[in-house]
Amino acid sequence: MPKSNFERMLQLADEVFAVKNDPEQLDVNQEVLERLMRIHPATVSEYDDGNGPVAWILLIPTTLDFMHQFLDQAISEKELFERTQLDTKYEALYLCSALVLEEYRRKGIAKRLTLQAIENIRQDHPLKALFVLTFSEEGDFGAEALACYTSLPLYRRPK
């Protein structure tokens, strides 16, 4: 029996990020998802083709100070998430992850989801920058495109 879209998305997340082997990365579970939704409802997005999710987007709004600490490798992704306070004005947006099942790639799904999420977050917060730690060439190109579409500067953490 073939795997469900949900199972395939979980497998893809494990293959791309391998968070179980990296304590510095954010291991997304129900508790993390609930806190992200309290930070802002647009931090987590998914596209469902009617048979389950085929794309997941995760964003973390935070402060410029935490952005710089992350970029300077003074704090990890997990620490960035944990230190980001609720109910504050966020000026930076961490493009944490974008996952799309292979047969749905290059259709603009991740771009549309992310641009809509950024627009929703911008309605409540004065975003001044995007930042990223990319794991793939596609992720790097996607982050560049988002910076162009949003007219926000993009900062990269060295690998």
C-alpha cells in the first residue's frame, strides 16, 4: 500500500533536515506548532491537494537582535524559536522551512503559500528583513525570489 501524503511529507522533512540528529534545529512537534500559532497564525501553512498535505511552510517572526545573533551563529535555530517572545513587534522573519512533494515542485505552491503568510504577518508586524539557513539550492533560489517579491533584504547564515 502506498504511503499517504502526510507520511511522505514526514519522510521528506526527515530526509532534508534530519532534525533528530541535530539538536540545534527546531524539532517540530504539536507543542512547537501551537506556540508558533500563538506567535502568529500565519507562521505555519500547508497546501492540501484533497489527498493530504503536499506542501508545508514554516516561518518564525522574531526581533532584529535575535536575527543577528542567529546569523552570527551565537544562537541556534532552536534557541531562536525559544527566545522569541510572544506579544511583541517582530521586525525579522526567519524562513525556517519549505517542503514540497517532488511531483508538486516548480508549480509555485511554496511561493504562493509563503508570500501570503508574509503578507498576513506584515499586517501586524513591521518586518524589515528576511533571513535563512538554506539546506538546498532550491531553498536558496526560493529565498532570493521571496526577497525580491517582498522588497525585503535577505540575510543568510553561513553553513
